[in-house]
Amino acid sequence: MGENYDCASCPPSFRLEFAAFCEANRDAYLRYAQVRIEDPAEAKRCVDAVFDALGARWIAVLRSECLAARVWGDLRTEAGYRESGAAGRAGKFHAVLREDQADIMVLHRHLRLPVGHAASLMGLADHDARALLRGAERELASLLEC
């Protein structure tokens, strides 16, 4: 699929929305996948696979409670399947923290996205993302004490 964002199974009235969603999120998704996977080509394939699967079920996903959270979960899962065993320092967050805590750390601390943007990508309210971030920082601090 690449950057075409084709949603052939979507009714024509939804294709533009699908393309806009993909375009708006592609860069951040790709940066996240590159942290988790480390191989840029494999990270691109990961994001393309998520968008391909999303296009096939776009109408159903639109009915979900939180579109961003649903797609973020798909990205997290796909990146986890493809993750390199030798993931870099930022990728190690997933080895020691809960998935949501690790994700907020990667997005905010490693990729330097504002908390609000990271929250939006993950389908969270800002206050929930800030709470996750504080919890992750406490967890990491307690691990360092051990």
C-alpha cells in the first residue's frame, strides 16, 4: 500500500477520511515502529501492514469507541511481533514496563513528542497520559534502586 492509503473496500465517501487518518499518523507511527524494530525497512512494512489491515475494516473501526486507541493497539501488537531481539535503549522500555507505560515513554521521552500529541496517538486523555508517564517514571526509578 505504501503512501497511497487505498481503501478499496470503503465506500467512496469514507476513502478521504481513511487517507487523511493515515497521512496524519504515518510519521509518528513509523518513528515508533523504528524504535521498536530498529530495521527501517521492517518498520515501514509494519506500519504499511497496520494501514492495510485498517483499510480492509475501516467502516467497522469507525464504530469503535476510540478509533485512535484501536489503531494504536494494532500498531503496538504488530511492532511487538516484528521487534528486534536487540532493541535499543528506548525499545527496552517494553521489556520492563507495562505496554502503555512503555509506549508513552517511547513517544514522549525518546521521540520527544508533546504529551498531548502522544496521548492523541494512543487514544488517551491528556491526564491519563500524564498519569501513565508518572507511573512509568516511578517504576523505572524503583528498578534502578534494585
